[in-house]
Amino acid sequence: MAMTRSAKNSATRLLYALCSENTLISSLSSSSSSSPFAFLVLENGGQSRKFSSSSALAKSKDEKEAWWKETMEKLRNIGISAHIDSGKTTLTERVLYYTGKIHEIHEVRGRDGVGAKMDSMDLEREKGITIQSAATYCTWKDYQVNIIDTPGHVDFTIEVERALRVLDGAILVLCSVGGVQSQSITVDRQMRRYEVPRVAFINKLDRMGADPWKVLNQARAKLRHHSAAVQVPIGLEDDFQGLIDLVQLKTYLFQGSSGEKVTITDVPADMEALVAEKRRELIETVSEVDDQLAEAFLNDEPISAEELDAAIRRATIANKFVPVFMGSAFKNKGVQPLLDGVLNYLPCPVEVGNYALDQTKNEERVLLSGTPAGPLVALAFKLEEGRFGQLTYLRIYEGIIRKGDFILNVNTGKKIKIPRLVRMHSNEMEDIQEAHAGQIVAVFGVDCASGDTFTDGSVKYTMTSMNVPEPVMSLALQPVSKDSGGQFSKALNRFQREDPTFRVGLDAESGQTIISGMGELHLEVYVERIRREYKVDATVGKPRVNFRETVTKRAEFDYLHKKQSGGQGQYGRVCGYIEPLEPGSTTKFEFENMIIGQVIPSNFIPAIEKGFKEAANSGSLIGFPVENVRVVLTDGAAHAVDSSELAFKLASIYAFRRCYTAAKPVILEPVMLVELKAPTEFQGTVTGDLNKRKGVIVGNDQDGDGAESFRYDSEFDLKGCVIGWFYFETHNLKQTFLQDSVALVLQFAEVPLNNMFGYSTSLRSMTQGKGEFTMEYKEHSPVSQDVQLQLVNAFKGTKAAE
């Protein structure tokens, strides 16, 4: 009897325990859809786990961390950057095809008229260039790879800048014929600024004149890369068949209609000597920057593939080495090994140190963990206007973001709810419920500016903003129809939010809308987009160069502003002098108050400074801002009743205008460093044309026929210009050289920007379409007397006509 009762009680307890556990499992399962942490408490497809002891909780925590660690290690954020027409978009198209993200390959300017996947804008497909950076994601060997394809034109340099700001690694694509070109240097400089580890990919080995070893030497000389090849090509040009991996000592042959079948074989006997030599060179180069490999190399120990692989990864992530891959994206060769290289050598998000500024501790630098376990920290690095409103691209540096969460914009202090969270595949979207640290996502309905930082509210961190170059060129723009003013304003506001280098201003004197940007092509694209996307035809005025004015000598001022018209009048007297700032000064305008005593009450001093600043916004020569000027206030007078802020502000404005002529003002014009590449047969014609444009040749170089030197005839060093630089380029001028023996001349000249309009057409006609050039802003320098006279007379004529 007792036995029966005992058995019954045991059965009851067992049934109760099972029911309790089922309830727990079902509740956890229902919450698992909304949280990645929820399913961590379940093991082996829903089997229960006891939570009775502290050791079980510790085990759960360890497993959760292990799961996140594995997820983060299998994540890569990369960008693809290069000079114009090096094959960035073509390479991205192959990557998407081989990873199964797209099922058909389309060329950038293919006959089918479809265009590459990443060039989603009509203008991009028509012109065959990338205008906006495009984000996508794919999976390769269980690794998730987020990719941003960037433009090659310097006009759209902000797209490269903001992409590299948020990426953990990059692929620098180099043309095997063109080698290291002007924009290659620009992009590499941007990568150095943000300390982005990179691999190089020498593309177009199928082209006539391909020479990867020449390009490798150029990368070492011009980019100062500590680099070595990790592959050797089998044949070049039309004979290009495959690649030999110097780490694994295996041969890769690419077969099938689209190169999707990779056959791995042993190294051909006739190439063993070359492979041994190049592998030794690779080991030597890496051992110079990696102590572990150096020790084995110096002891003459055999170095295994695993040891070499690990050493290359350590050196690449530390930004001490750049592994060089090879291939031909257009001919579908070498892309799969490059993808393996991205996984093997580029860092995952937790291997990159990202710093935030703590606003509660006087902007103290804080190292972010980069894991989903911390508080949310995300940076808005790009804005786009989509069909459903503003689309904001976010890079999540720490924590987790979920649809429906409230997040805090640290820059504005506003709390915002996330209505929709998506992952981008070019112009297509995939709705997701949440995203964790290391991922790049986009959100709708979030009102913010480019560069804003978002947190969950528990911390007040801001990420350092990206470098935004100043625009160098302006156009006057006016809608043809007055009825389309609303759409016109809407378009300009949208483009300003999307692109920090695109500026819109109103000329106070002429009433014209002035748009400013990075070059002719940059502004031309926006004018065309206004016409297509907003159906607004606009008339474009002559491009306006951003001149400046400055003073060359000291001039005294003593001005009394006195006005009495019944009631309280106006009274203010200011005395002092203006003088030029010292050369190399970081500020453009300085105001110094040297008044001793209270001849002018201190509460009027800010109004005086404001008046001088306002007067300096428009010089009397041609109406452009006055720079590099210091205003010193030494004396003055005030009236007990009639003095006011307005009176002193007006006194300052009139005082500045009165003494400005005595300070011998001059006009400054932007001078560009022009890098020009053309066949030597056209050198005389090109040089003569530069001289006509008042250019000064500062350096030259020979490129081709094995010439690798890089010489300058002035103290200005192109590679050293890191801070305060920006580039300017006009049109996409392709160069096609049929054989390697064609010698090219590289010329460096300083030319006034005002004389460079229409240069792309002139260069094309002078060099039979084989020349190309880029321009980089160098400085503002004084114009000659005859040019100054012309500009002043033109300005007076314009004012008289108005």
C-alpha cells in the first residue's frame, strides 16, 4: 500500500516537473523571435536545462559569449576602392555572383543594357561610372561579408571618405596596365587616415601590356606600401590561365562559362623556380614586420603554410603589410582566391580598435568593445532620400539595435523610435528585426544629419566625424519656370543632406542660387538629377571660382558713427588698425581687443567683433570674403544714452570699408596642382597649352619602358599632403595604350583654377583621347596685376548693370 502511494506521488511530481519545464520552454521560444539572447538558454533543439545552481548560470553566460564571439569572428566589413576604370564595380559583380547573391552577371556597359547590380541609378548606367557608393552583403564559406562599392571619380570623393570611415578593411584595386594612378594615391591616403587594413588586387591581367610586377614596384615606391605578392600568375594578356598560391603552393585554374569551377592542382614544373623565389621574397617581406615569423626565418626553420598565413594576417591587421592578389574580374579569374584572402587576412569587427568620445567626461576617448554585449553605439554615415522617406545608413559599433526601439541622437538630444530596420543590397531592401555590433544597416524615419551618433541612452558617446573637403567650384542655378520653385528647393535640400560636399547658398547681391561642389562633373550630375528626379529644368550660369581677398599692409581706422533723428540716436566710435596675419596661420580672421579701461563698455565689444566679421564677408574689390586679416581695436568712445550694439556694429562695418583700400588689398585665386599623364609624343603640345593657361611646371616623370622613378622639382610633396587637402577632377578620360612600350610623360603643374575650365575637352583633342589629368587644391595665391584689374572691372560692370 505504502509502495503504491510512493509510486503515485513520484508520478505526480514527475508530471508537475515536466509541465513546469514545458511552460518555461514555450515562454522562452516565444521570446526568441525578438531577441538573439533568448534561444541561448535552450540546448539541442529545445531540450531543457536546469537553472538551479550558479554554475549553470555561469555556463549560460560563457556559452552566450562564445556564440557572439563566433558570430563576430565570421563577419567582415570591406570596401572596394580604386582609380577610375580599374574594375571596382565589375569585381563587386563577380563577388556577388560567386557568393550566390545574384544569379546572372551583367557588365557595367554591357550590350544587354541592364548594367551592373551596384550601379542602380540611371545616370550611372548611362555614363558607365559609379556616382554613389552602394552597400550590399553576401555569404562566403559561412562568413558574412558586408561590401561597399565606391566611386573612382575624385568629384565623388566624399562617398569614398564616409565608406572608409565605417569599414574594418578594404580592397585596393590596381590596374595591371595603368598601375598606381592619381586616384590610387588619393584612396590609399584616405585608407591611411582611417587606419584601414587593406589587401591589394592587381586587376586586368588579361589586357595587353599587363605587368603586375611593375605595378607591385610602383605600389612600394609611390604608395610606400610594405607589400609582396601572395600569388603568381600563369601567363599574362591572352595567355592568362590561372594563379599559383604562394602560401599553400597550389595552382588555381578557373573553368566554366563564368569561371565558377575552380580546379586546384600542383605547381607546374616549369614554374617551380619562379614560385620558390617569389615565396622566399614573400617570407622575407613579412618577417621584416612580424617577430614570430622573423625568428623562424633567421633560424632557417621550414615555414609551414599555416605559420605564413597567420603571420600575414597579423601584419595586415597591424597595418604593417599589404598582401597583393592578382586576377582579371572581367575574365572571371582570381576572384574566389581574393574572397578567401578577405576572410584570411582582413580583420573582423572585434579586432579593430574604435574609439568614441564621452560627452559626460569632457570628450575623453573611450575604447569600444565592439561586441553586442555593450550599450548601443551607432554612427549615421550616409543619408539617402528613398520612396519611403529618408534612409539613414548606420554602422553599429557596439550593442544591439531592434525594430521598435527608442534610440537617442547624442548630437541633438532627441529620442527617436525606429519604425523600420533594413539590410541593403544595392537599391533593394530586406526587412530585419534586429542587428548587432559590426553590422551595417539602414533605418527609415530617423531625422538626423550625416555624422550623428546614436546610443540607447545609457551612455553619451559620440564618434569622431569624417573629413569633409571644402568645395572648389560654384555654379549659378535658376529654375526656368517660376512655378517649379517648390520642387527646386526640395531637390536642393535633399542633395545637401545627402552629400556634405554639395553646398547651396544665396548670393545676397544678385539673388541667384549658387551651388558649390567638387568639380564640373559633380555639379553636372546634380543638375541632371534635378531635371530627372524632380522634373525641374534649370538654367546654369558660368562656373564661378571661389576667389578670396586679403590685405597686404597695415592700415589705421578711426570712425565715428553718429546719427540723431529725434528720440534716442546712434553713437559709436572705433579706433584701431587692420593688418595681414602671419603666413601659415590656421585662422582666417582674428579680432583683438587692446582697449585699456572702459572707454567702450565691454558689453559692446562682441557687437564690434560681429561688425568687422560681417564687413570681412564681402571685400570691396570683387565682393568675395576677406581672409588672413587681423583687426585690432585700440580706442573708441561711447555715449551714455545714444550708444547701442547696433551703433557700434555699424561703426565697425564702415570703419573696415573706410580703411580697406589703404591696406592695399589683393585678390587671391585657387591654384591647383595638376597631375597630367599623356604619351610622350604629345608632351610639347600639352606643355604649351599649360603655359597658355598661366601654369608653372613643377615636376615631371617618365612612366613606361621600365621607368619607376618619381621626381619633383619643387618642395611640394604630393604624398605628404594629408591634412586640408581635396581633389578636383573634371571628366572621365580613359586611356588605352596598346602595348607596354608606350612611354608616358607625367607632368606636375600649378595652374590657376580659373584657367582650367573646359580643359578635359582640350586635353582629349590634343592627345587623341589618350591623356588624363586630376587636380588637387594646393593654395590660394595672389593674382597678377592685369588679372586683378580685369576682375575688378568685370565686378564693377556687373554692379552697374544691376
